[in-house]
Amino acid sequence: GYDTLTDKGTVVALSDEETLTDAIATDEEAKDGVLVVLDRTPFYAESGGQAGDAGAVENGDGLFLVGQTSKTAGGVFLHSGVMQKGLLCAGDTVTAKVDRIGRAATMRNHTAAHLLQAALRRVLGDHVEQAGQLVTSSRMRFDFTHFSALTGDELRKVEGLVNLWIM
């Protein structure tokens, strides 16, 4: 689940540049464009505009750096990134570690989106609905429905409410 940042798992599948393979090794340099599927993972997959987790998958000598986690329509979690060093094989037991700082930053920005929606509804009215969002560790974008652009006064009121709630 997402309550843990580290978990043991087994490599179910590997892909190197869109080709399924039994093993991925680094020769002279790191390999980019690698996908790893595990039987279980602590990583959050991109969903609803929120970015997936980053982190690492390790098996002793092998180090795979996860840059992004996504999920297929069938619910399979895809860890994409760079094979940094060593060897990773299908069937290997690995330790999957989520980047704690990145996860916490994304969670804060997700909370900010909820606060922003509540403030917009209070200032503009209950008709305000979320029309999309992007939440990453470094930023949050919140799209919403309303009859017109925010006035300067409305913007100050929304900012004031969100800041008050945070404090």
C-alpha cells in the first residue's frame, strides 16, 4: 500500500526500449528507457493528474532509478527509469524504495489543491467544479469551471483563505 515507502518484491517483467527481456545489465554506461514490473510495490502510480512516485529498485549489486510510475488500463504498475548499475533479472527479489522527500512534497501539493478548491467554492460559489489538475512534487495546477476570470479582489480572498487554513 501507500502507507509504506519501502517494500520487498519480485521482478515480474523487464523491458529495454519496448522489448521484453529476461535481464537488463549496464555495460559501460547506464541504460535509459527501462521499464520494470514488480509483483508488489510501494510506489504510487500517476492518476487523476497526480504524478507517480520516483525512487529506486535495488537487488544487491543492481540499482534501477525509477523516474516515474504509471499504471496500465489493466492495473499493472510500470516503473520507468534508468538502470544505473549492475544487473536486474526477471525473478529477482528486490527492495523498492520510494523517494520520501518527493512523495511528501507531492502530498503537500495535493492537499493544496483541496484547499484551493474549498476556497474557490467559498468565494465564488458552490457551482465551482474541478475541471482538471496536475500535481507534482514541485508544483500544482488546478483547473476549474466558473463564469469569468477571477477579479483581483476574488483572487486576494481565495489566497487569504488558503493561507489562513495553512497557518
